Amino acid sequence: MTDAGRALAGRVAVVTGGNRGIGRGIALAMAKAGAAVAISARNIESLEGVAREVRALGAECIATACDVADEASVAAMGTTVMKRFGRVDVMVANAGVAGPTRPMQDLSLAEWRECIAIDLDGVFLTFRCFIPTMIEAGTGSLIAISSITGKRPLAGRAPYAAAKMAVIGLCRTLAADLGPQGVRVNAVCPGAVAGPRIEDVVRNQARIKGISEGEALRQFTDPTPLRRLVEPDEVGHTCVFLASDAASGITGEDINVSAGLVMY
């Protein structure tokens, strides 16, 4: 197994939306750090490739179908994980959707609710599922993948921005509530992460602003001190740190991984 300091050796990590992009990067980073990993997505077949990659690193891995917006589906995923591992030390609520890119006055209530249900309710449901076992153990790390869009505007993305800002508030409140039980809660706020998702975002930003895709991409990269997109494994490394004993004094924080695009 690739050595990442073995910071999570003997621990169990759950990663929702673990089938691609940021979720894949997090799952692999957890495995490299020594954790057993449970990954989930709505389509279980989409998880097979990542599960193979995790196992190739020498880590235990299970893949399970889960719709994070569905209470029964989340409960079933939790039951599967607990039957296999008997504990969960790290819960990374990563599953999410980009939502529509249109002026808010042109959105339907159904479109609004779908984005909120997956990007916010999904964090609530998956966190709630594993909080009891963490309280019983007297330790645990809950990590939600928010976004810098929860901190700064992005044209036409009102539902997504609202959900991601709400995730930060949820994490801060849970950190206060669960700290006395030894459970830490933090959010990670990625910037523009290389991969299919940002390609879609760039296309939609170009459309809504009436600019070229190249110009739209440069609006994400040029303002950053590092002049580039973020890589999925950089988000994964941040999650490993937050889950590890090296971050034992960190809770209630929202950590940017944005190549410096956002510094607050």
C-alpha cells in the first residue's frame, strides 16, 4: 500500500458519492492512509472501478448503493456498513449535484428542492446515520464537502450556493453540539476541481454570461495565486488530515482547498 503516514490505520471511513471526481480522490486518500473504506453512490455499478482501485492499495472496501436524499436508502447503507465493519470513525458527506444554472426567477420549485435535498438534506441524513455510533465510541470525525460557492457568488447557482452555505452552518452547530462527546465536525470547501464537473460548470457559466468557455475557465484559474485548478486528491489529502489525530484540535472549521481563490 502507498504510504500516507498510515494516519488512519485501523479506522473505517465512509465516503458518499465515491464513484468519481472528488469522492474518488477522497476514497483513495483514505485507503492510502490505512483506513478501510465504504463508498456509496446511487448507482452501485458506478462504484466498481473505484472499489478495485481501493483494494489494489491493500485496503478493505465495500461498495453500496445509496441515494443520500432518501432516508430509507441512507439507513440501509448505514446498516450494511455497520454489519461489515462494526464501527465508523470517519464520515465524509461528499455526494452532491451541481444543480441548475439559470436566473432564480426561471427556476421551478422542483429544481430548487432537488438541489437542496441532495446537497443539504443528504449531509443531514448521512451524518445523522453515524452520529450515534461515534457518540458511543467517544470519538469520530464528520466531514462535509461544501464549496467556495458557499462563501462567494457564482452566477445562476442560487440553489447550490444556498445549500453549500447551509452546510457550513450545519457543521459549525454540530461541532458545538458533539464536541463534548469527542466527535469533531468540519467542512471542506473546494474551489474549481479538475474533472467532468468543472467542465460542465464552465460550459454553463460561458452560456449564462455570454462569454467563451476559455474565458469562463480563466475566471476560475486566473484569480488564484497558484493559477490553476485544484486536483481531486488535494481535497482527499485535506480530508485525511481532518480525520486524523493531527487535527485533533480542529472542529467547526471550513477549510478552503481553492488554490487561493478564497482566503476567508
